Amino acid sequence: MDLEKLRETAAEVAAREDVKYLIGWKKGTYGYRVAPGFIEDADGAAELIFSPLCTANLATYLTLVEKLPLPRGEEPDDRKTALMVKGCDSRAVAQLLVEKGIDRENVVVIGCPCPGMVDPELLAEKYPETEEPAEVKWTDDGFIVIRDGEETSVSRDELLAEKCRLCRYPNPVISDIMLGEPVETWEPAEDEGVNEVENKDVDEREAYWEEQFSNCVRCYSCRNVCPLCYCQDCILDRLNPTWVNRSVNFSENTAFNIARAFHLAGRCIECGECERVCPANIPLGKLNRKLAREVRDKYGFEPGLDPEAEPFQASYKPDDPEDFIL
Amino acid sequence: MKTNENPYIPYNATVEDTWFETGGERAIKTFKVVFDDEEVRKNWSHRPGQCAMIGVLGIGESMISISCSPTEGDFLRFSVMRMGKVTQALHQLETGDKMTVRGPYGNSFPLEEWEGKQILTIGGGIGQAPMRPIVEYVKANYDNYAGLTMIYGARTSGDLCFKNEFEDMAKDKELSCHLTIDIEEEQWDHNVGFVPQVLLDLNPSPENTIAITCGPPIMIRFVLENLKKLGFEDDQIYTTLENRMKCGIGKCGRCNAGGMYVCKDGPVFDYATLKAIPEAFA
Amino acid sequence: MSAMLLNKEKWPDFVGRLTGKKLWAPQAGGDGMRFAPVAEGEVPALDYGNTRVPPKQAVFPQTETLFRFQVDGEKVEEPKLEEEAVLLGVRPCDARAMVIVDKLFSWDEDDPYYLKRRELVTLVGLACTEPGLNCFCTSVGGGPASTEGLDLVMIDLGENYLLEAITEKGQALLAETEDLLEEAKDDVAEQKEKIINESEQKIKRSVNTEDIPGGLPGLWEDPLWQRVSASCLGCGTCTFLCPTCHCFDIQDETEGFDSRRCRSWDSCMFAEYTLHTSGHNPRPSRRERTRNRINHKYNYYVDKFDVIACVGCGRCINLCPVNIDIVDILKQVEEAL
Amino acid sequence: MSANNYEPNIVAFLCNWCSYAGADLAGTSRVQYPSNVQVIRVMCTGRVNPLYVMNALQQGADGVLVSGCHPGDCHYMEGNYYARRRLGMLKDLMEFIGVDPRRFHMSWVSASEGHKWKEVVEKTVEDAREAGPFEGFRRRRIDW
């Protein structure tokens, strides 16, 4: 994508009177890092980038805004938020619209067609991170890793993130402004991760998840980073009644992870953020993708495509499958 | 149970008497509590302004002001508003039931330092709970103080705590007691109006006087404003803070206001100190 | 007997000698390197960067039972902490962190659980020869070969480990394993210094923290807090993985007739942490919470205990999902002063 | 407990209008069915939060049964349709994380189906018995 065009458009949007700020990606503080950037005026737009490292789903910031009591006499700032989205991120916006979590009038969506992101962990493993800023760029058939002044061409398959291999919607499904031409969609890969777990027998699966969930430190970053986990009063924080105890052990961790995954059933748009941010490297995406697959295969439903759709768990069809019922 | 080697282990205590101060969803219930262990009873000493962690085993603990003065006898009093998980469980306790107490925690009002001075307490709603021990303490030692004035207000007459004590207070010649409610009611023959306004109307002289206030944040803010208008200096004004607490002994980290732990360095602060803490009125 | 050499080939024997005590060492797991109890007969390798979760969990477990009880309160049972433990391969920063946290847990009123565990633990450190990308220990009073808090320090000399006892516990450990060790030769000191110097050179990140504790109060309302916290998600990664973070929550848990009061790590980055029952929150947004985190480490703690509560291990930088970088924040604080 | 005399603990969430009445009918018609079921009455299966199922297993149930009105018969018109969707998803998720599918069942039992109730309970108990005591993510007493 043309970076100049992106910055130009962003500058225009950020300068608009009715826009509070624009959320995009900017270079992080070191190495490959990319940080969310909150751009308030046209000048700030020069910081923005869009590269295969922009994995973060910025739609989460739409619902992360804290509504604080205003000092007397002050008017609430109800200007719009402008947001840069990839394909998956745009589905989060669409799903938020379905759930009426946000108002369409309050967001300006800037769509970035996405040729696929690199997997940050794979990248750091193969090309160790440096203190000096490093970069990754797209080429026609892969990526170029630029670090220490050295450029290395890498094939697409080598570094492409798992969520992008499985991606069905690399182009934003909703947008007000589209940057560049839509990318050609690719055949989504078979979800090996989920298959692998599915193919285990029950006891093996139990052992597998026991090992994973025992690592959980309950930092709740998976919940907080998720654009669709935006309850003001999360059931996991509740003490009265206490759904999930605060103690960290396999039982409570499992309960937490079931609750989190289940609350995203039919809502998860598979942006893979939960898995990316997990400090314990728990493959949370597998839980969500498994549910998403069931929802797709059994109920013919895909979340985050049509802002006018009915939410999955708040609707039904008389002929929903019921082969599991005695 | 055991002695206080381990600060996390509470003492067992029995509710000797309990009654409702106010009604409604956010009712306030007062508990008169006695320790089960003779030795604990003997060794326990607290001072006006201090708090204790009271709770129900299996539910949890909450930090509650001790609302009696040690001069009243060998028992503790707590006035608890029904708010969350622990206070709901406490409200279900009846006379003879068990609760747990650990403490006392925090600093206290420097009542010895104040000897010879006029004491002015300004309380609002449940904020009267930490004021009551001062009133009781001074009442027991009238000779040492130049006088005692109490201003206490609540939204309605039904929301006033310690109503059963007002009659005796009215008879007490040395105590000047000013009750107020926000909105006029029938058969109410005291003041009507907000606490800060009543304070202004009363117009107490700042000379040789200590003012102590506790109540909802908005009331404290205007009381402080009005005290300044009346000419009170920063070191003549005291208040007590509260924050969420878990351990009571300065370890769990959450009760800090700026660099001060409310459970250890507080809850009593003079206004001069408070002004230096940026988070104090947050 | 202070400086001894241990041939790397004898490392398994050395580990084998430490029987009867619970052994903790860095081990590879699904979540990267972590400190975990070593299974009987296993020999931990020491060639690792640093663990994701700091070894603080050995002395301050994520969930710790304070006491068990029957709901009628008649039977209260305290845990008996008596198992001695040896932590192998502790990085100097993590050991220093324990010394820093000790100050809080022994301040005014002792915390019996933490202090007891500290007493029972022997820290065998491993000086860093390959500091990580985000290490900045030299900026906050530590160093890759700092021995503060360690009982015994090991330095990798290539073929051998150089073992130096720092405390009596360390001496005792050396005495127990004397037959495996060789007396170090004179040139070792030189070799050691060279390695430490080289290691220090490899630490790329630094910030001048001299003026920060004194300057932070003046920056209370500075716009920088809004700026650095704008992208914060409010998760607990930075605090849970911090070796000096020590905040906890106490909850009662009842299962049938079995009840316990336990404490679990808590994080100042959670909204719930300071939330009053009334719904009022003294630190209502991520801006205040981020400010509190930095102030607690670099201001309040310095005021109370005269030491910065950050050891520069870089974990919060490495693992923050949105690249909130404490070195960067400190640099911005410096600039704003 | 040896495998032979192991009796599973079943928690059953029954809707007030159909299944509870059905179970009642089974009782008044003296239909014999296993006594391992602990019935919790809810107004509608749509009210059964999937986390109830999780919580029951956490607190020591070996099997969970949710039973309500037949599709189309819901007293609240559509509650059981929602329940069917949600609990169907939950069953998939539970299976995926390694909970034996025999531990969780859902059924439609109307107020007149005392005999079906007996069959459902027998099947649930039998399945839970085969699956054995639930150890998975049940809360355990922590050894300090």
C-alpha cells in the first residue's frame, strides 16, 4: 500500500472538526514493535505506518474508552473516532454494530486491504529482534525483513501468521474510506491447529488443555484486548455471586477460559489477538476457532459480516440441529 | 482462636447486641461486639479514629471504622451499611452470632494534643461513624476540653444514624448538638439544609478550635471550603479517608492515596498533609 | 573458601547433591522459560535468557492459602511452611527484586508467609553474560553480575562455572559439594572482570533515573500520562510478570465444608483493584492507573524504602501487547522535568 | 471409591412448566428411576446459563442434565430454542477441552412424559457411570 496516500488520507481525517482522534499503527519503541497511535491532528499522521507487523486489532479501543463523570459544566466530547482497520478488524467493527456496542455515526472506518501479517514470534525466532528499529515489508510473493541495514527476502509461507493463513476476509467488510485496491483473497488453509486437537481422544484433549490452562496467570489480557469483550461489568470480575474464584489453579483457570471462549461463541471474528497477547502462550485461538467452525458448519452463521444481522446467541432457527438431544 | 502472631488471622467475636440505624436498601446496622477470648479482650486497645477488619468466615472481610470510644467499655461497635458481599453477610448476623475481627488498624485522632481546645465534629450520613468515638471520648473527659460541638446531617431524618442517642445528647448541657436534614419534614424541629450551610450559619470561631469532618466526598469538599471561609487554618482541620482495603497492614498495596497507605499512614489526616497528597480527593 | 570452580560436566552431580530440598530452576514449557520445581532426577540446563514469569512465585506464590477453617470459626489451621528450597540459576535482577520486596513485607508489621518462605530459600544466582534486548538493570542500581540478595553466585567461564559464596547459606552449599569443586586460580578474577565488563557493554537500553523520584510529584497532571496510557489495555501482564510487584487480593473460598482464606496476585492496572463498593473509583481510568504504577515504583517506594522498586529486567517491555515501554516512559518523564 | 459401587452425582436443571412437571408425574405415577439426580428447578431452559453447567462440574457433579419443553411448546414461546443453540455450542466446547460428552445431556420432556423422564435419567446416569467420577477441572482441596 502507498504509505503517502495513507498518511495523506489520515491527515485529512484527523484534521476534520468532527473527529476526536484517529487510531492507527505507528512504529514502536524498538525492533519490530508496532504500537497503536492516537492521532489528534494532521501533523501526527506522518507517524502512521501500515506494514506486515500491524497485527494489533485497533477496534478494541472503540469500546475501551472510559466514560468518566464530567466536571460540572463540561460537555461530553461526542466527536467521532476514526479507525484504521484490516479485514479482520473491520469484522469486529461490524459485529460491534450488530450488538449495538457502538454507533455507526460515531466511527469513521478507514479500510486497509491486508495481504497478510507476519507472525511476530516466528519472525523474532528466525530474525532476532534488535534494539534498532527494524521493518518488514510486503513484496509480490512474500516479505522483506529489514534489520541492521540488511534486507532479507522471505517467502510468504515462511512467516505468514496462522490467523492470516486461515483468513477468509482480508478486505475490510465495511469502511467509509478505502485505501488502495482490494487484495486478491486466497484459499484459506485447513485449520491444522484445531484439527490436531479434535483428532485426539477425550483423555488426550483433557491432558492437553490441562497443561495449557495450568500456565494461565489470569492477567486477563486476552479479555481486555478482545474487541468484542467489552462488558462494563464482566462476569469474571463479579464477586457477588463469585462465578470464578480469584485463586489461580487449573480448575478456576479452566472455568475462566471456558467462560471467555463461550461468551465469544458466534461472535469471535478470529483476529487472533487473544493468542498473540497471551504471556503464557496458551493457544486460545483454537478454542475460538473451534466454536467459530461449529457455528459456521452447523448453523451456517458467520459473525461480523453484516451489521444488520441478528446476533447469533440472541436468535434461533426452528430447525437448528438437535442431534445431541436425548 | 489464638494471639495475634499472624496478622492475617482474625479473632473470633460474638455479636452481643445489634440494631438497625436506618432502613431501606442501603440500611445501616450497628453491631455491639465482644471478643470470645478473655485475653484478647484484655489486651485489645483502640483509639478514636481507628478501624478494624471485620468479617464473616467463608465470605470475607471489610475495613470498618470502630464507632465507639474505648471509654465506653470492653466492647466494640461497628456501624455497617449494606453494600457488597461482606456487608450483606454481616447484615444477616443477629445477637449471639459470630463474626471475626482483626485490628485495630491505622492512626487515630490526636486527642491528647487537642486537650484544652474546642472540638467541632462535622459528620454526614455514615460519616458520623468515625465522629462518634470523638464525641464519646470528649464527653467522658469534658474537663480536659474547652467545649464540644457536633454537626450531623443526613438526607432525611430516617437516614440519621445513632438516633437513639440524640435525646440524651439534647440533655447534655456541655454538648452543642446541631442536627440537620436536607429536605424539610413534618415533626422535625432541628435544622434543615446541607451540612456545609449549617456550618456556615453556626459560624463557629476558629480560635482554639479543631474541626473534624467525615462524610460523602462532595460534602467534605464544601465543608473544607466553608471552614476556610470561617478562618480555620489547615492544621486545625482533620478528616478521615477511606479506600478499598484487603490486608490492613500496608502490604496488599491498593489503599494508597499518593505515597500514603490509608491503612497505615491514615485514615486520619490533617488538611495540611492532605493537600500535599494529589490523589486524596480523587 | 570463597571462589571455587565447578566443571560444567560436574553440573549434574552438583544438582544431585541438593537432595532433601525443593529445587526450582528455569525450565522450558509451553509458555517459554519459567521457574518450576525440578522433577526428581532431572538436571536443569542454565543456558537461557530469562524466565517469562519471575521466580518471585517461589516465595510469593500466585495463590497462597493463608489459613483453612471451618465456617463456625472453631478450627483454624495455618499452613506449616518448613520445606527448604533452592532456586538455581536466578538472575541477579530477580534476586535484587526479592531484597526490594523484603523491605515492604517486613515494614512495620511482618508478613509471616513471605518472610518464612524467604528464610527457607537459598538463591543460587547466575550472572548474565548475554543480557536480553530490553534489560536496563544498570540504570536502576543493578548489574549483570550484581550479587545483592544472592546466597551463591555462578559465573559462566566457558568450561567452568565460577562459584562464589555471598552468604553463610552459600558457604554451606559450597561446603556440602566441596569434593566436586576445584580451587579457583588467581587469573580467575581477571577473567571474571572481563566477562562482567563485556556483559555490561551488551546492555543497550539505559535511562538516567537520578532525577526521576524527585521529579515525579511535579508531573502529576502532566499530559504525558494521557499520552503513554492511551493504548493501555488495562491487563495485568506488566504487573504479574514484574519481579517487584507484590500487590495481592484476599478472598475466602468455600467448597462444601472446606473453606480457606487465600491471597492471589492482584494488579493495580485492573479497574476492580481500587473500586469502592459504592461504585466510586479513586483511580477511574487507565491514565491514573499507569501513573500510579510508575509512581509506585519510582516515587512512593523510594520515599518509603529508599530504593527504586524496579530492577530493569525488561519483562514488562518484552511482553506488553501494545508496546508500552517503561524505558520510553521514563525518558519522557526525564524530558518533561 | 471402587468402580463397582460408584454412584454418579447428577445435577439436573429442569424447566418449571414441562420437565419438572414430567418428573413430578413420574413420581406420582410411581415410576422408578435412579435417585442420583439432584433437581434444580428453573423457570425455563432459556434461563440456564451455560456457566451453570460449568459450575456444577466444578463443584463436584459427575454429569449434568438440562431438560425442558419440546420445541414449540415453550411456555415463553422460544426460550428452549435459545437454550438449544447455546447448550449445543457448550457441548461442543466441553468436548473440545476434554470433558467426556457423556457427562452432559439435554432432553425434551413434557409434563405428560413421566416415562420418558425415567428413560432420560437412566441414560444420563448410565452414561455418567460409564464415564466414571469427574476429575477434570473439579475444584480440589489444595494442599497449601
